[in-house]
Amino acid sequence: MTETSSTTQDADAAFLDLHAQREALERQLSLAQLRQQFGTGQDEVARATSEEQSLLLSLDRVLTLIRAAEYKRQPNSRRW
């Protein structure tokens, strides 16, 4: 296996890992939103709201990384 092939496989694994992180965050976000909507107490709703904010920040970070990884996968993509 050549170094380029190994690098490509590493990049593919990292790309797939980012999508797995995105999926997990989206599921957690859905659950937090359900807890906000159907929470039994104000404390639970407040915790769900706080968790939602944190999850949204994490999701934004992962989506930004995915966009960067997708760009790098394009042929002749510019490297800064």
C-alpha cells in the first residue's frame, strides 16, 4: 500500500467518522427538543433548552468540518 493510498483511506475514515458524529448529534438534538416540548417540569425543560444550545454548537462545528472535508475531496481543490 502506498502512502497516498493510506492517506486517502485515513481521510475517508475521518470523513465517515464526521458523518457518524453528525448523526449522533442530530439524534441527541431531537431528544432534547422532545424533552423541551413534553417535559414534565420547568427544570427539565430548562435543562433540555441548555442541552439543545450546546448540541447546536457542536453540530455547527461538525457540519463545518464536513463541508471542509467535502471540499478537500473535490478534484483540484485548493489547499491553503
